[in-house]
Amino acid sequence: MNIGLIAGSGPFPILVLDAARQLGHGVTVLAIRGEAGPEMERAARGAPAARLEWLDLGEVSRAVEILRSSRVSHAVMAGRVAHTRLFGTLTRDPLLVGALARLDTKNTDALISAIAGILSAHGITLLDSTAFLQPLLAPAGSIGRRAPSADELADFEFGYRMADTIAGLDVGQTVAVKDRAVVAVEAMEGTDETILRAGRVAGPGVRIVKVAKPRQDMRFDVPIVGRATVVAMRTAGAVALSVDAGRTLVFDRDEMVRLADEAGIAILGRVGQ
């Protein structure tokens, strides 16, 4: 099978590319300009070489044309696209105009769902973005040397109510809490910036709660943590992190855990949400 890969920034799309190759799939990469970097092009040249085409954000008509010409029936969206770039760029594509006109809201989920619907209408099924990366999903329980303290667990429980609510509203997926008070809420700036802002506001001791959406569509916008998350936490003086087990991708896990252990940061995989 030939898999389509719609690639944004970060290591995520390269991991998908490598995993698909290992399973014997051919891959057609649609790299989004301004998001995917030169490392994506280098990875595509590996053996076996993948077809790579560069697209501007919102070029859905061209994406469909390329995928169909490559006989792609299944595709994966992987990598970050800055949410702020979605506004004012998508309506330039004629294939999107009708789909966007039917939307009641223009939040991220609605916009990407519209794109998924267009792909489906042209015979291209969008797979779960974790389809080839199941081993990278966060495990349940403590991840690393130190388990969360009773006080940290209490802050997590407090934070879950807030984080689950904002995630359900498609506002963000992360909150920072301290002593049962909300310090920072994620919007479009991303998790790492939220963590750094929390450190500036409340100082050391902040606890970070990152959740999947209550009805998380695993085809896109799946929560991701990794080395950069812990680096931001160390800079901010944050001391504990909770993620949703089985619904959060953990990149560079060994390095992430090593850095967390060095700093005494507790990491927990939440279950039962």
C-alpha cells in the first residue's frame, strides 16, 4: 500500500515515514511550506526513496491531485502546524470554499475535519495519526524515577477538571496549576510557551496537566510531549507533569525521562479519563 503523509513540523512526520517504510509501505509526502523543514526532505531521500511534494498551507486541491496520482488510498497527518497560520489561508483553495461555508465554527477541529471530509470524498481515508507509532503512546502510571507526591496528585486532580473542560471546548490541552489554583491556560501559543509563562507568573513548583480532548479524534491534533517539554519545565521550575496514557505521544522518551530524573520532575500517565 502507498501511504500519504501530510507533514508539518517536528520529528513526528519523520517517525511516521520511517515506520511506514519498515512495514513495507511506499510513502508520498506532502510537506507544508513554513512548517516542515529540510530534515523532511533529507528523510524522504532515504531508502526506499519517498515521493515528496511541497505545498502551501491550504492547497487541498493540489494535495488531492498528488495523492490520487500516487494511487494513495490512506493518509496520515503528522507534525505541528501553528494554529495561528490557519486563519486567512484556507479560503484561497476553491475545493475548500464550499466545505468551510458549511461550518458552524472555525476552530481547529472543525477546519481539519473539513479537510478530512474532502479527502474522504475523493477516496482517501485519513488514518489515526498514531497508526504507525503505537509503541510511542504514553504508558499508564509513573514514567521515570520519581512518582508524584500526594500534594502533586491533588493538584493534578484539580487541574484535570480545568484541562478536560478547555480541551472539550477546543481552546487548548494544557493547564498549569499550583496549590489548587490555575496559573496558566494554553490557547494557540502551545504547551511549551504555556509552561514558561506559568513559571514567570507563579515561580517554582508549578504542576503541568496536559490532556487529550474528551472526544479526541486520533486522526489529528493528538497531544505530544517530549524532551522539549521537560526542558521548558526545568526552565520554569515546574515539578510534575501529567499526560493521558494511551492518547499522548511521547517522543525521545529515554532523553525526556533522563532530563526529568535529573531535575526531580515526576511524570504520570493518567488512566480512566
